[in-house]
Amino acid sequence: DKAREGYRQVFAEGSVTDYPLTIRHRDGQLLDVLYNASVYRDVLGNVLGVFAAARDVTAQKQAAQYARSLIEASLDPLVTISPEGKITDVNEATMKVTGRLREELIGTDFSDYFTEPDKALEGYQQVFAEGSVTDYPLTIRHRDGQLMDVLYNASVYRDVQGNVLGVFAAARDVTAQKQAAQYSRSLIEASLDP
């Protein structure tokens, strides 16, 4: 059905580019392909037929699914940020700590989900300037108002030509450690009182 629709589209528009299809090989194996086609005409402009080619993208699709499974396996919030500071992707852990769905987060400002948005902005700008940041302290604000102290570790990621595409960041929840340190400090201070 989808193949027929792609074929109709070629005749209606004159060509299609990177039209996704799944085809069955003679041996029964399913292959994901990107279909490219254009009509060819005689000297009077009448359509004589279609030139078509399909590129097997099964391996790329499997690699993307594998990468996604690794990202989702992380218990820590992971996020990618565009050079403009917009969220381009998140994992389940990020959705959990913000109380927002992936669709709500993508396209929004990274800094909007912290108690100190300006500090968050400075953090990802530092990553773009220096290439990475380690243990950058921030506090995430959940939709319900709950706070989580985190240390962000982030670095730029690049395309195959070396151009910076954005920032990949991971947050480590340090709320419990911070509370324990404050409690220890209060015990020490209390023991020093006369």
C-alpha cells in the first residue's frame, strides 16, 4: 500500500526523495529502504516511465534503535541541546525528573527547567566555548515544584566533518549527598556550641 502511494506520488509530483519503505527480499527478509524516483519523459513531455532506486537503510535504523536503547538504559537524566539552547532530545529519566513528556520538552529552552535559569544558560554556553563541563551544579525543578540537586557533565558532539551539532549532557542526582553533608555540618556546628 505504501509502495503504491510512493509510486503515485512520483507520477503526481515528478519525483520522490528518501521515501521510506519496508520491502521483502526474495529470501523473506524485511529491509528498510529509502526510495528515490523520478519520471522520465519523451521530447514532447509525455511520461515514458520511472527511474527508481532504493537504498538499504536497515543497518542505520538498527544502529539508531541500539543507540536509543543505550540512552534509555541510563538511570541519569540525559539531554541533547542545540547551539541555540533548545532541547533536541531527552531520555525517560529526564521526563521523570521534570514531570514533562518528551514532546513537551523538545524545542524548549534547556535553562527553563532549573531554579537558576541564568546559571543553566551559562553552563551550556561554557560547554560550547570550552568543549565540556564537569560537575556543574544546578537544581532541577519538577513540574510539581519538587527540587533535585544535580551535577551536570556535558560535552559538545560533532558530525563526521567535525562541526559542532550540539551538547550532550548528563545529570547526576546529588540531593541525598548534599542533604547528608548539610546534616553532618549541622552536627559539627552543634557540637562546637558552648
